Amino acid sequence: MNMKKTILFILIVALVVLASYTAINGIEVGKMKIKKAKDSIDLGLDLAGGVYVILEAQTDLQGAELQKAMDQTIMVINKRVDGLGVAEPSIVKESSKRIRVELAGIDNPQEAIDIIGKTAQLQFIDPKGNEVVSGKNVKASDARYQQSDMGDKPVVSLEFDKEGAKKFADATKKLSKEQNAAEKIIYIMLDGEIISAPIVEDPITDGKAVISGEFTIDEANNLANLIRAGSLPVEMKALQSRVIGPTLGLEALEKSIKAGTIAILLIFLFMLVYYRIPGLVADIGLAIYTLIVVYAMKLLGVKLTLPGIAGLILSIGMAVDANVLIFERIKEEIRNGKSIRASIEHGFKRALSSVMDSNITTLIAGVVLYYFGIGPIKGFGVTLILGIVASMITAVFVTKHLLKLTVDMTNTKNTKLYGA
């Protein structure tokens, strides 16, 4: 027995076992903590709960003008969603006038729906009804605390662009000279409603202003987000919205994980009993495949959905199928009188074209689903793509080199150990 090869094989198996244990149970060493795989992967809308809403543009625009307006609307909605702190939102066009928004794992779905669809037309109006500046002149908008006689109060700070700063300075210079308090007010209006009516005591010439009122810090943050995102180019109407609770999804996730674990264990047992040493190598390769997919999803920020789980299970089946094709070719070569090492080499060569054909055609289907699909279909496509790539790596490269390592390690001529 080749001692160096044996030690290398044992080391590989030990690393796979450690990585698998870490993925299943997590690990904590000192200040370093690695979460369980199922806790570290972001969950999609159907598993984590959240909200989806379909918006339709209320406009007579057509053709290129409509598409430009819809693209601008998606950009504005993206900015608003960023302000909500939602990770990996799904915001896509469903048709020429409709946009589908999916937000997973948010605490207040109805508040999110209200913020997404608001037109948010911000205006600063003088006492005579003239517009001083508008939302397009606002360069920055943030919520902060301001000291007052009643303690720190949440306010919204504004900073105007060059044009807005000049207009605001001219207006406040004029209003500050008025004697009547009612003639010194600038009305700050959002969507036609007065949200603040400060009295101008002194000219504001630095292009910076503050909106104060009876705000909570959350309300001030929401208002700042709306102002910062700007106005929607067209009015959007919510045609359909739905709040999804996470309870049912999490129950489905637990059952899917349990079913997947049982299936993988049965596959491990079958491969080991039927193919012996190649089966053991296939089991190690399948464990490596699972780790590649799980950590790739974590690194790429892929959201796990129920259709995504289906895609993973399908790709596991394809990974096992690739191993079966390869091992059957190896058995044929052994029956033809070749040595075990030569049979492994020729078996992989003969099976490679079949494995590549089946995986590439499925990969094309996955790319099409990801590119053209929406929501759950896209989730199925992306996990299918990751699974196929991982299965190709493990079946073609990892399994082959591990099999050769077992031959060097044992120096056996017993073909029964290789399923023949």
C-alpha cells in the first residue's frame, strides 16, 4: 500500500467530513463563528415571507417613450427599496406597462407597498401658491436628530442643487422681510399634502434646509427615502399585492431539507453497495458537489426558493447519473480485459461525451429560464445552473482523480472492488 497516497486520501476525506459538519451544524472557534448553511443562505419570498406587488403605469405614453418611463420608474423603485434595506429585491417588468416587485424578509409589508408606489411629488410653495423649488432640486435628504427645547427631535435635512439653492435663497430673502407671520410661511408639500409649514425668520443662503414636524425617526427615514429617490415619471397603480407569511414556507423548507437528506443518504448507500470503491469515491464527490453548491449560493448571494430546491434536487440526480455512466463504462473496459487504471482512463473518455451532452443541454435550459423567467422560475434556473456546473466539476475532475488515487493507494487487481 502506498503510504503517501493513503495519507492524501485520508486527508481529503477528513476535509470533506469537516466541511460537511460545518455546513450542517456550524462551528465556533474563538471569535470566529461560521453559521449553519441553512441559516447563512438568504431565503426567497416563498420561504422567508414578505410582499409582492404588481404595479401598472397609468399613462397614455407608447413605444420608446413608454419604455423610457418604465426604465426610469424601475430605477426610482430600486432606490426606494434600497432605503428599506431589503437584500436582493426582485424588480422586473412583467409587460410594457407593468412592474413586479418582490421583497423578501421585511417586517412591515404594507408600509413597503405604500412607499414603493408613492408618486412623491415634493414642492416648496410660497404663501401666494407659487412653487419655489421642487423635488428635482433636492440633492440630498437624510433623517437626523435636531436639538430643541423638548429634547432631540427627528427631522429631515435637505440640501439643494445649485439652481435650487439660488431659488430658495431668493424666496427666503423676500419672505423674511414680511411683517405678517402668515406671509412668511413656506409650505412643504408631498403629493399635494402639507407635511410641514415652517416660518422663514432669516434668509437661507447656503442651500440647506430642515423639515421639522411631529415625526418619529422611522417616519423621518421614510420621508427622507422618498425625497431622495425622487418622483416616479408616471403614476403607478397597485393592481395586485400580497403579503406572504413565513410560517408555511419555513415548514416546507424543513421538510425539503429532511427529504433531501434522506434521498442523499439512500444514494450514498446504493452507490457504495453497487459500485464498491467507485461508489465510495462517488459519495465523496457528491458531498463535495453539495458543498460547492451551498457555498456558491452563499458567496453569490443567491436566494433559496422552493423551486430553487427543486432545481438542486434535479442537479443532484444529474450528478449521480454522470457517475453511473462513467462507472458502467469502466466496468465494460474491465470486462474487456484492461487493467483497472487503464479501464478508469478509457471509461472516463468514453463517457465524457454523453455526460457533456446531457449537462450542456440542461445548462442551456437553465440559462434560458434564468434570463427570461421571473420570480420562482428565475430561482429554479439559477440553482439548476449552479448545480450542473458543480456536478460537472465533481464528476469529470474530482471523481477521476480520486479513483486514480485509490488505485495507486491499494495497488489491487481485484476487479470486484471496482464493481466488475
